[in-house]
Amino acid sequence: MEVNPPKQEHLLALKVMRLTKPTLFTNIPVTCEEKDLPGDLFNQLMRDDPSTVNGAEVLMLGEMLTLPQNFGNIFLGETFSSYISVHNDSNQVVKDILVKADLQTSSQRLNLSASNAAVAELKPDCCIDDVIHHEVKEIGTHILVCAVSYTTQAGEKMYFRKFFKFQVLKPLDVKTKFYNAESDLSSVTDEVFLEAQIQNMTTSPMFMEKVSLEPSIMYNVTELNSVSQAGECVSTFGSRAYLQPMDTRQYLYCLKPKNEFAEKAGIIKGVTVIGKLDIVWKTNLGERGRLQTSQLQRMAPGYGDVRLSLEAIPDTVNLEEPFHITCKITNCSSERTMDLVLEMCNTNSIHWCGISGRQLGKLHPSSSLCLALTLLSSVQGLQSISGLRLTDTFLKRTYEYDDIAQVCVVSSAIKVES
């Protein structure tokens, strides 16, 4: 029978501790009314407690700092700090001590050791200390691998290692939306509005130190998160920049393509890189965290050969009374002239007033024409304007435009104030 040899005890002991800042001590208040049996006993005990705040004993606020009792949570963007100590527990001198600390993630292995040089010798009851820091940039399981190698007085080379596993959580939930602000094709650029929704996913308030958009080389950005009051620039979120747990805040930015990147027609087409968000926050006693999103991409709107836009339309119209809109038709082609015919198709609620099938004439490349059209609504409520058709007689191609805009239709008996 094969017998496993006894496990050899090492001369060195390894200790690894996470470095975190202390937290404020909070006590759970126990109170009662003076007419109850304890009387003022509980209140007096809280007033005598050195950890409570004078005058605010029942608010669970503390003046004392407490050391962390567990490993705690680590969030993406924060700095992971750890104290590594190797102590000589034996009564002999140990030589050639090498301590290595690696961090294993799902995608890479990082060396966090401050020095890769071996220590010549370590006397009994002495230790080697090291502090490592790492800005966490991945979500998921992380394994801290600490390896120690040394040589005994007898010349025997020894080696051991320990593993410390922890999870990195997501501190923020970031969602983005793009809105296109269309302008004339004759203008230089089309504006793009970016809305960033940021939600605090942690269990403690965050101080939002900075939320900015770093645009790509194609765009200039303007932040729309402040207003001017009495000649001063004031944040739209007020004087407090704290984001409570599970709360969401919306940030808005306006981007304009630079002239050298805009096409002749003034529109950037296809998929373009907008930029990335840079978010900096602080928690608890000033722990700093930073998060950068990946490059945000936007699909620029495609208008095809013909672009139809609205120049003027009323917000509110009266039931069964004609109202007017002004449309602009643009030939987006840079080479081909079009011969357009306008057709108007009635819907269940919106009726076109005028002649359908009329000739609009030739429209040269990158040119535009304006049309004044009349409509009438037979149904109250928010109604969608649809039913416009443009046919290019040269190519026998028809372009359909539905849900062009919406108008609010009210009863003619109701006086509509402008």
C-alpha cells in the first residue's frame, strides 16, 4: 500500500488582508415615551453613549469609526488595495525569499508585485511587507494568487502559494439614447443629442464628481446639464451632487460634426463613433471610483434619394376645420435630377384638401422645394399625418411617407389659447 508522505510545514507564514477605509459606527436606537415604565432611561443611555451625535441620538448617526469586519464589496472602477505580509515563524534564517502577487481575471493575468527581486535573508521573527494597488477594470470573478519561494539553511528550495477569490460588482448601470435634430441639407451639420441614464447600483450614496462625454475626433460636444441663474452657471441637479442607491439621473449632451468630417450634403452617413462617457464618483469616506464606457456608436439616419421634412405645422388644430402645413422636399442625390409627382392618400382621421397627382416639376441634385398643404381632421385626439406619396417619373419609383408628424385635434367649441 502506498502511503502519502506527511505534509511538510513551511518556515514562513503568509497573511493577506484587504486595505479599506473605516466606516462610521451606527447604533440602532431604542426609545420609549416618558410615561412608559423605563421612563427616560433609554434616552439617557443614548445621550451617554460616546458613539452618538449630540442632539441627534435617534438618527443612527455616529462619531466613531469602525474597522471593516469582512472583505466587503469591490466595484468596477474602484482601486483594490491589499497588504501582504510574509513572517518567519521558525528559529532559523531563511534565504532568497521571493514573494509574487498575481491577479487572475477571466481574460488576463496581471503581476501586482511592487518588486520582483528576491530578499537575501529573513531572520526569525522578522517579516517582509508589501502593499499592492490595482484599479479594477473587469466585472466578475477575480483570484489573487500569492506565491512564496525561499531556501532553507540546509539548501532546500521551498515553494507554496495561496489563492484569494473575490467578486467585482457593477457599481453603475449606464444606458444611452440618441436623438437626431434634423436641419437643412444646405446647412453645415446636423446636431445629435445624447441622453445618458446613470443608475447607482450600490447600497450607499455616491457623490458624482464628474460625468463628461469625451467626443471622438469627428464631433464637438456641448454639455446641457446646467442653467444660467443670476449670471451664474447652476447644475440642473441642484446643489447636491449625491446619487442615492438605485436612483437614476439623466445627463444630456449635444454633438455637432466638425466641418471637415461632414459630407457635402451636411450629413454624416453610416455608423459613426460618438465618443465615450467618463464617470468619476466618491463613496463613504472619499473612496474614489472611475468608469469609462466603451466607444458609443450611432447609426446616422438614412434619407434615401428623397428627403421630406416639415418646416411648419401647428401643435393644436380644431375638429373639422382646415389647417396648413409646410413641407420641404430635397433631392439627396448628388448626380441625378428627379421629376416628381405628388399624391395624397386620405386616412380614417386625416383628410388632404387639394389636388392629388399634380406635377412638382424637375428637382435638381441637392436642391429643395417647399410645399404648402392643407388638411382636415374628422377625429379628435392626437392624430398622425400620413398618406404622402412622391413618384419619380424618370425611374418609375414611388417614395411613401407615413407618420410624418402628429397634431392634437380638439373640438371647435373649445377655445384654444396660443
